[in-house]
Amino acid sequence: MDFDPSWLLIGLPIAFVLGWVASRFDLRQLRMENRQAPKAYFRGLNFLLNEQQDQAIDAFIEAVQNDPDTQELHFALGNLFRRRGEYQRAVRVHEHLLGRGDLSRADRDRAQHALAQDFLRAGLLDRAEAALQKLEGTRYENEARLSLLAIYERSREWTQAASVAQKLDESEQASYSTRRAHHLCEQAAEQVAAGDLNAAARMLEEAVALAPQAPRPAIDTANLQLRNGDSAAAYNTLAALAEQAPLALPLYAAALQQAAVASHRAGEALALLQRRYAESPSIDVLEAVIALGGMPISPEAESADAGIAAPTATPRDGYITHLAHQPSLVAASRWLAGETFAREQFHPQVQRALDQASRPLMRYRCAACGFEAHQYFWHCPGCQAWDSYPPRRVEEL
């Protein structure tokens, strides 16, 4: 059968028309989908601006379904889940992003960082640590190191914390020398607890060299020297610190007094403590002065160049000197404890009431979060801040 060319004349226009109709249908469908995705996206933004997070999440889910290849929609949805505390859903969104093969390096790093934040907010520190370590060498490197440092400090993994702090210090964006000295002091305390005093001494020596202006390495060094029976070295360490960091003297006044008595330098220590007390009165420094058998020199006497305090019956009357220029329930309670009254049978009950009332005033309070404790902390248990406790009792703040 011969081919009839007339069919070409009929078939070609038909094929052209069918192709044109199909292309118009595809274009119309594509335009409709593109209109639907932005519409859902902008609706989600509107809900966000009105702080309607539930509706915003629904709108973003709809937008993601219409356009599953849009990374920004996934990031917005994951961040919303995290803000609402739906960490498992946030993790799934960011893990889905990381599983895509077409993701750029910048978006992959961004998704990895978002995933680490999900784990941190969920309290999954082990998984957060692993996720943060993968950010080494990215633009999120320093931020990841700060998060790792917080994890290691919270879990008291001081060796790892010291390693991360050293990297941060070497980045030269901020100084971490004092923080690294704290890490060394914490490691030294662990060595002391384990009985390795030589290793502890080496760590404290490194801490002093790293942060010579910080009081803690010197205080811990003096305490270790006292533990080793070297009271003369302990006194020299604390006497030098009293000149370098006088505001922290209330923290180590008792140790200074103990080292002075053991090394037969009580007179020298008394003069030092009296001078510092006159500059900045403190109940801890006052008690160290009284323990050495002396009397505090009041600020008024110091300013008048009196040189010595007015004679009183006993060193305990130093509490009265303190009360003369600084009202203190603690000082009043300590003085009354050694007095005898006409109706002495009621003294124990009154004393117990005063002691109970003054006990909270002897606490230390974190300046960052307000956490109070009877023990002085270099690292706040509440907010994890370093050096946030003033070296004075609550009553003296």
C-alpha cells in the first residue's frame, strides 16, 4: 500500500494543536501551584506576625506540601516547632533537610546547626555534642564551640572544657584566660580529691600563670600549701593577693589568719587585716581580726589617722565597733552570744532566734540570677555564670 502524503497535511496541524493544548495545561497547572505555595507562605507569615503559631505551622506545612523543594520553608517550619517546644518534629524537619542530596554546603551547615539547637533545647546533650562537633570548620564554628563549652561545664567535664576554651582563646575574638584558669582549678580540685597533690600543684601553677589577676588560683594554691603544711608559703601567697585583689579578701581572710598563726606572723597579718577592714568593712575580715586577738580600725579612725582603735574590754567588742558604722544583725548576734544578762535563763531562746534570723544573711547571692547559697561558688549552679557571686554576704550587699 502506497503512503498518501495528504495524511501529513492533516496530521501535522493536529499534532501541533494537541501539543499546544498540553503545554497550556501544564503551564496553567504550574502557575496554580506557584500561586498556592506563596499564598500559603504569606499566610503563615501573617499568622507569625500576629503571634498565632499554631495557624502559622499549619500554613507552612501546606506550603511545604505544595513546594517540597523549598529549603526556606523547611527552616521556617523547623524553627517554629523548636519555639513551640515540639523538638521531635523540629528534629525530623532538619534531619530531612540533611538527607537531601541537592542541598548546598551553606544550607547543609545551616541545617546541621539548627539540628544541634534542637537537641540542646530538648536537653539531649550527647546528641547535641555530636551535632555541634560536625560544625567544626564552618561559619558556625565559634557558636558551636560556645555551646560545647557550656555542655562540658554543665556536665563538669573539665578536660574537654579546657580544650574548647583554648580554641576559643586562640580565635582572638575574646579572652578566655580567666575561664581556662577556672577549668584548671577545677581539675586541680579533682586531683586533690584523688590524692595526687603534685599534679594539683602543677595545674594551679599553670592557672596562676594563665590568669595572674584572678583571685581563685592564688586562693586554691594557698589552701593546697596549708594542706601540705607549708604555712609560710601560704601566708606569702595570700598576703600578696591582699595587695593585688583586696576586694576578694573576705573570701580568704580566714585562711590568711590561719596561715599567719601557723607561721608565727600574727602581728603582721593583724596589721594587714586592720588596714583592709578600715578601707572596706566586712564581717569575714572582722572575724579574722578578732581571731588574731585584735580590734578593727574603723573607717573614721583611719581617715583621722588614729592608727589604732579605742581600747575595749575584749576583742569580741570589735563587733560593737562594726555596728557603730554598719548595722549588722550577724554582728549583733555574734556579740550577744558571749554576753551575760540579768535574766540569763532566757538567753538561749533569744540567741537561737537571732541565729536563725541571721543565717540567711550569711549567704552569697549570684548577681546574674539571684541564686543564694551558704557556700561561695565560682561557677553559679543556677545560671552557670562564672565569677557572678560578689565576695560579700547578702547582708553586706
